[in-house]
Amino acid sequence: MPKDKKLFYSADPTCVFVQPPPTTSLVFTSDEGREATLDFSGEEIIYSGELPVGESAKRFFEAYHGLLKAKSDKELRQLLWFRHGCGITHLYGDDGEMQCGACLIDFKRDSPEKIKQRFVQLGIDTMKQEILK
């Protein structure tokens, strides 16, 4: 592989994307060390390597689906962080962070369940404050 190419690993550790997506080629490696390459740089997709085509195709679609899922998850987290209602002055976003200083949710690291639980707890706390007024 040329030294000027950058490697990007997918959720599947046996699949490597060469260059950032949209990529020009994919390299797959089986557990036994057999390799295959799908080259998208020309008008036709070129397959080469020792890994069976069916196994390569399966790994390609699994890796591609993992990238799409990761991208949509990140976009949803960014949207929730930016528009969740605490106001822009409470948001911390330096260096790729997505945190809120008012409600103390880390939209980058907290699980969806933990974020949901925090929203529910904040709602309960607000209701209690309104009742006690």
C-alpha cells in the first residue's frame, strides 16, 4: 500500500478504508490472514486478492452499514446537544466535545439511555419546583 494513503478502520477490525470516505478502495483481511481489495477508483469495481468474493462482499456491507450508523448517531447527538433547550451559553464544544454545563449531560459519551434518564429527571425536578412555588 502506498505510504501517502491514510487508513481508516471501520467498526469491523478486519476492514480498512483507504483514504477518507468516499473511499477509492477497501482492503479486507480474514482471520487466517488472506487479503482482498475492492478498488473503486475507475469506471469498474476491481476485485483482487485471496479472500472469496462472497466473504469480501459481506464484510464490505457490514463495514459500510457500521459507518452509516456511526455517522447518523453522531449527527443525532450533535442535534440533541445543540437544541436540547438549555441555551447556547451553557454548551461546551471545544475539541469536539458536546457537553452542557446546565443539565450536566455529555452528549458525546453518555449512552442514549443515560441521556433519556437525565431528561426525565430534569422534567421531574422542574415539576417539583413548580408545585412548591
